[in-house]
Amino acid sequence: MALLEVKHLTKRWPTGRLALDDVSFEVREGEILGLLGHNGAGKSTIMGVTLGMVRPDAGEVRIGGRSVQKNRDSALQQIGAIYEAAVFYEYLSGWQNLRVLCSLSGWWDEAEVKRVVQMVNLNRAIQQKTATYSHGMRQRLALAQAMLPQPKILLLDEPTDGLDPEGIREFRELILHLRKHHGMTIMLNSHLLGEVEQMCDRCVILKDGKKVFEGSVPSQEKSRRIYQLDTSDIGLAREVLDRCGATMDKHGIVEVPLNMEPHELVAALVNGKVQVNTWQPHRRTLEELYMGLSSKS
């Protein structure tokens, strides 16, 4: 079931630049989806449209079946977000900041706030002034704010930006904990490919406002059979692979077709007089996928 649906979004800025070009995808219940792309690809624009802060020229975003563009207040009741840099009252404690921010929506449940504060591991610091908080603590406080009151989906805009390696790992573990133990659905925008690969089930890749990929993060793929071929007979190998319906990129990465077993493909290469130096399973990375798509015109 899709909790968030992006439907045919198109947006052109007053300068004439096309920010989004008929972009559609969905975020399914209980999954973590990563939104990837170069600077200016349209990631932040999609975040802004989803939060009702940017009006699209065409298309809409639906959250839990409710249109953000047609019924903004009702739709946004189902979403929590960390969007851009989190700002807090420095002279107030973390607890007091949460109370003030929650009061803006007329909601406060002390027991629920305590539960969320414990979930984001801020128990010890919640009564301290936020002026004393590290960047990682501020991110956890922002996450606590986003989770109140009990949204169906979290929207995270560059959640690990500015964190040191230890803080990035801590935040990643927290996000995975929220999904595993609390069933949270999450869409995040990040430029850290390694983090997306470790956190996300699926990803959407944007280029110049267009969606160029939507699918499983490579580390989550189960069905694709990818092998690394090392041979000095590249041209001959490519001819044999083409006849077998297999594909090979310039790095010797081969995808075995569904109608063949890997050993049968090796036999075809040998029978075709190709010198096979090595043939071993290859785990495709998100970086390979991203760079391959980004390099295409």
C-alpha cells in the first residue's frame, strides 16, 4: 500500500528553468525510500511540494489518499518532517522547545512526548538548554519534533548533513530502529550514497528534473544475477554475450539473462574461444547505479 503518492509533478520557476518534469513515484507503507540526485535535480522541490510550501504547475502529492494541493491541512496531519536546518529557542530546554512547538498545533500529550524522547535517546539532555546541544543532539530533537503527534510517514531532508561519522552512524541506526520496531514509513533526501544504501529499501534518482530510476537499492536486490568477467578478449566476449542475450558494461560487469544459468554462460564464452581469466559474483553498488545513470545524456 502506498502512503505517499507523487503524481505527475511539473514545476517551472519564474526564471524559466524546469525544476520538475512529470515526476511520479510512491512510498509504500513500512519502507524507507531514498531520493537522490545532483544539486538542482529537483529533490528539494519535491520535498517543498509534499509539505505544501511549493505549488506545482501540474500534478499533486497525496498522503494517505489525501491531496496536499486540494486538502493541505488534512493531508499534512499524517506527516512529520525535518526540512532544512532545524531552529530552536536557544534559551529553552529541549523539553520546553517541544512543548512550544507542539502548542502551535494545539496538541500536547506528556506521556507520548516522554515516549518519543526516549525513542530518540535524548532522555539525559531533554531538560538542558538547546544552546548546549551538539549538532547530533539537535538532529535527534528535530526528529522528536517530527514524530509528534504520531505521523504515518516521516520526511527527512538531508538528515545527516553536518554530522560527524559517529553521528551519522547513530542517526542511521535510529532510523532503522524506527522502521523495524515501530513500523515507521520514511522518505529521505540525501547526497550520501553509502548511507542511502545502508538505510533504504528503494530509491528514486532524479536528473535535471526528470525521474531516471525508481527501484530497489542494489544491496536489497535478490533476483538479479550479476557477475564480474575478467578477460583480455573484450570484443569477442561482447559478441558471445550479445548472442546469448546477456549484457556487459565497460567494466566487465555481466548480467545473466533469465533463460540461462551462470555456468551455461561461462560455457558459451569458452566455446566461443573467449579466454575467461576470472568469473565471480558481483554485488552492484548504489554508486555504480547512480554514476551510470548520471553519466548518460
